[in-house]
Amino acid sequence: MIPLLTDLIANNLTVVFCGINPGLKSAWDGHHFSGRSNRFWKVLHLSGFTPNEIEPLNDATILDFGYGLTTAVERATVRADELSKHEFANAIEAFKIKMNVYQPQYIAFLGKPTYIAFSGKKQVSWGHQPEDFCGAKVWVLPNPSGLNRGFTLNDLVIHYSELYVAVTKPVIISEKADRS
């Protein structure tokens, strides 16, 4: 039996990154994004979230930076497209409970399938979403899996950097708007 991958999550994190589901290697290793071709840790570093590239073996250190990791569906697969709509539907309530308990400021869905399934929308765009999810601001980012050939490393860094800027730079309201 394939082991479950443990969430790395705590109360009031700045961002919880939500993968679609664990890859088989990650599940067997017990560490998030441990597949050699997965670009998550490199992208996280290059986009500013961490001062150095975290090794999958040290994935728990992500909590030190105010970020967490979870998956939408617990079942590990070789490819995320092996999951059924039924598995996503069965995962929604548990995910909502988890987000309501831990209350992150942002949830970053890594890939569109989870957010489409969880929001009930037919289509979503990349980046910031107009509605909150369990009180958290929502971003949809490209999946960093090495199987996702639609995005280069540079493309991923650009998308993740937009989230990094949003979570680290305060919004400045102009004086003119403030007086209205």
C-alpha cells in the first residue's frame, strides 16, 4: 500500500501551496515535490519565497518561512490526470475543513484542475482569483511538475513571482482615493 503524504501546515500561514495530489515518488519518500523533474523547490526559491532552494528531504523547513504544503486529493499517482472527478468531489469538504481550521491568508492552487473542481467554475485564469476560498485569497499557479511541459522554468518563476509580490508588498492607496 502506498503511504499518504503528510501535510506541512500550521495556523495562520501566509500561503498554503496546494498540489493536485502527491506523485508516487513523493508519497514513497514522505517528502513533497521529491521527484527529480519537479521544479517546485527551484521555482519557489527563484521567485523569492525562500532565500535558498530547499531540498525535498528538508521540506518541513517551508513552515519556517510562513508557507505550508497540502494536496487536494490524498491518493498518489504517476500523473494527476489519473484522478477521477469523483475523487475531487470527495475531497472538497475535507479540504474546506482544513482551510477553515488553519486559516491561511492565501491558497495557491498548483494547476487549474483542483480549483475548477473545488470552485465549480468551468474555466479559470492564471493568477489571482476574484473570490476568496474559506476566507483566503486565491491564486492559481501553473503546476511545477516536470510533466507540465507547457511552462518553462522562466514562465513558472514569472507566475510565482506575481504571488510573491502580492503577499510581500503592501497595497498603497492613493491619497486621492483615500479622501473619497
